[in-house]
Amino acid sequence: MTPETKTRTLGTRPATQRKRREILDAAIDIFGAKGYTNGTLADIAEQVDITHAGVLHHFGSKQNLLLEMLSYRDETDVADLADSHIPGGPELFVHLVRTALLNSRRAGIVQVYTVLSAESVTEDHPARSFFENRYSILRGEVTNAFRELCRQEGVTEPATIAAASASILAVMDGLQLQWLLHPQEIDLADASEFAIRAIVNAVLNPGPELAQFIRD
């Protein structure tokens, strides 16, 4: 949830909050089934029995709704976990694989995330702050998990943790893109598990530098 959304939600009446949740649930259904382009606010309005203007009243625009839907998805994904938060330490890496498996069952939502995250790199894009904040938080969570894992394994904390944390997120997002384009060729959960395991092992048991294998 963005700071603006959190402030607005805290200041609304319970009935309004319930309606917003209904719209977000409908958005997950609609965009999950139809994807970024084919899902419409009219579809969502019909499902929750309000007008198109009513949806805009609560969220302002389709893009705002999509961003809040992604935040809402993240919150509901961890609702049953301890403290409603992603786990720390080595369990985080298992959680990331489970998330990849879950995402493999909701292609439309993954499509929304992929499109918006790619668009957010353009100058002054309204989604930029959302994804900057998201990546900063996730890199911090993965970095902390690596540090705890190294402590448990008796490994001196290596200088590669920051690069490894960014790499895990990059690989997961990149695999999602490949999977969206070639769903019959890519097993999202298996490929994600392989990549995460390889990166974790490279931190705990670093092999020779790649430069040693490069010949002029």
C-alpha cells in the first residue's frame, strides 16, 4: 500500500473501506482472468454493482486501481503468515519459490505487474515511486535473509550479498516475462527455484571468478 493510499484508507468510513476491498477483489478476478489490456473498469463496476464513475470515485484512474490492486495482492498473499509479513531468514527463499508457484496460477495479475513495472522506468511515470519503494523494501528483506542465513551457516558475511539480493529479484521478474511469452516452455516455479538456489549457493560457497573462463 502506498503512503497516499494508507492515509486515504485510514480516513475513510468502514462502509467505504468495504466497498474499496470489494472493488480490489473484483479487480484481481477481472485482471487475473483478462489481463492488463482486456480487463476494464466497466467489468469491475458490473461485478460490484456500481457504475464506472463509482470505481473512478474510489480510485481516480485505472492505473491507480492497478497499483493498489498489486499492493492489495501482496497483503492478501501474506495474510495467513505470522505477523502478516513475509518470513525472514532462510524461509524467505522458500517463500519466494512459493510465490512463483502462486503467480503461475494468475497470469493476468503477473501481466499487470510486468507491464507497469516496465513502464515505470520512464521519466515522471506515475508508477515509478511505487516500484522504487517496492524494490527497495524487497532488496532489504532479501539482504537481511542472506545475513541471517550466513550467520546460521557460519559463513563470514560476503561482499556479494547486495548483488545477490538484486539478482534474485531480477531473475524472478525476468522469468515472469519469459513465462508470459512462452508459458508452455517455462515452468515458472521450477525455474525460479533453480535460480534462487544457484544464487544462494553462490553466496555461501562462491566458485571461481567467471573471468578465469574467459579467453582473449
